[in-house]
Amino acid sequence: MPGFDLHGARRPSRTLHCVGGKAVNFARVLRRLGHEARVLGISAGHAGRFMEESLDAEGIPHRMIRAPRGESRLATTIMDPATGVHTEVNEAGPTIDADVVGGALEAFGEMLPGSRYCVIAGSAPPGAPDDIYARMIATCHEHGVPVMLDASRNWLLGAAGAGPTVLKPNEKELGTLLGRQVDGAADAAEAAKELACQHIDTVLVTLGEEGAVGVTANECLRVHMAEPPEILSAVASGDAFAAGYVAGLLEGRHLSGRLALAAACGTANAQVFGPGYIEREDAEILLDRIVVGPLGLASDGDVS
Ligand SMILES: Nc1ncnc2c1ncn2[C@@H]1O[C@H](COP(=O)(O)OP(=O)(O)OP(=O)(O)O)[C@@H](O)[C@H]1O
Ligand SMILES: [Mg+2]
């Protein structure tokens, strides 16, 4: 893999150049869990070529729509191994025009038939219309393909109302959506319940080291580690969580089993250096230490 040494990556004392972004991280984890995944994206310039070559080398199938100008965005994470503090510097990416948007939507429509699941993750490049994810969710519904939305800011606000099958915000993103601060598992579950009773089947709220809640119209579960694990970097743990959830679903697990595998993947990711470079074995070892149980809601007249 160009510029990447997985063994060295476990020793956090070097520079790591690798392809990331939420969709790529998600596909990487899903494939490492033993499932197929393809990435649709937009690439531009030399950085885009590096991205395509790196995905080829890693064996992640992809379809990239080339933007004629600009460079794919570089995201730089500077980690201080002594303190665990991360500093992220994210470029905006190339500005795209209507042709590129049209090409991406057309490719999306071609890739959906025959797919068992779709995940729309991260932000679209500048120039993409605010409703692009809402349109993609509508296309998923037309094809009968379940769809998860994992986005933030305007991309989340523009698409949550389109009724993704699963919404995966973290605490902050859920707060953005509801226009208020969300604080802790019980509060997150109450807020998620409102959405799950409207037009979204399942809301998964990730809470970092506090685990996550999974809420449907009929169930409300909390997942967390019995004891806090040692961690290295939680960058992309949300993407690993999402991939673990979808893997659990493809394997026929119920909500509790999906949440357990999701949290195991999120935590396993926090124990390695590099986004999504986990082994299924490492996630499965963590399963023994993961607790999933019902979380009573005040709105159900039963607080726990
Ligand atoms: N410090 C940690 N200790 C244990 N598990 C963790 C830790 N951080 C994350 N996880 C696991 O990973 C899951 C997802 O992490 P997190 O809540 O940080 O997602 P996120 O904010 O969406 O991340 P991302 O930056 O990838 O978007 C959590 O629900 C938890 O199961
Ligand atoms: Mg996230």
C-alpha cells in the first residue's frame, strides 16, 4: 500500500499517508469484517490520483467521478502521543459544477440496483446542492435499498427529513439537528426516540467512550464497554461503528447484536493507528467486554 506500513502504523511515532474520508473508512472496515463494499466519490487533481491508486492497492473497489479542476482534499491529523491531543486540519476540496454533480448522481443510480445496503457519509464538495443527499436517499427508496446517513452540519440538516432508514449522528450532530444541546445517553435516547417515531427506522447516537444508544419505535438500547479500554486514537471510530452495525445487519443479527458488533468495531478502531485498519478478530475479542441493555425512557414512564 503506497506510503503505508500497517505494522509501523501501530507505533505512533511516524507520518502516515493514507486514504480516508468517511465513505472510504466505512468500506475499509466493512471489507476487513468480511463483506463486500464499493465506494462512489469525486476525485480531483494529483491528490485524487493518489486516492484512486491507494484504493486500488488496498483492493477497495471504487468509482470516482473526476472533477476537472482543483485537488481532492487533504485532511491532516496531528497527534500528540504523549497527551493524546489531536489537531485536525481539513481542506475544503474541489469546487464542483453541475456536470460533476450530474455524473455522480447518475453513477449512484447505476450502482444501487443489486446493492443490499447504502451508506451516505461525510460531506459533499463545495458546489454540490444542499439537497443532494436528500435526492440520493429518495433514489434508495425508489430502488428499495435501505440507507444509512452519517453526515454533519448542512449535509445532515438537508437530508435527515428525507427519511434515511438509519441515522447515525454523534451527540453533537444530534444537537445540531434538534437545535439544542444533547447531553449523555438518556438525553440522546429521548431525542432519538422523537426521530424514530417520525420517519426514521433506527437512530444510532454514538457517544465516544460512553458507547452509544440505538433507538427504534419499539426498542431503546444502550451499548458500552464494561471497563474503559486503553485507546490510541478515536479518529474514524464513528465510521468503524457504522460498518460494524451494517455488518451485523448483513449477518442477520438483531438490534442488540448489531450494536455490540458496532461498538466493538468503534472501540477496536480507537486502539489502532490509522482510520479503520482493524481486524475482525480484535473486534470480536472486545465483544466479551461489551454490555448491551435496555434503557428506560422518561417518556415511557420508566426511568433507568
Ligand atoms: N474512547 C473510546 N473508548 C471506547 N470506545 C470508544 C471510544 N471512542 C469511540 N469509541 C467507540 O466508537 C464509537 C463511535 O465513536 P464516536 O462516538 O467518537 O463517533 P463519531 O463522533 O461519529 O466519530 P467520527 O469522528 O468517526 O465521526 C462509540 O460509540 C464507541 O463504541
Ligand atoms: Mg461520525
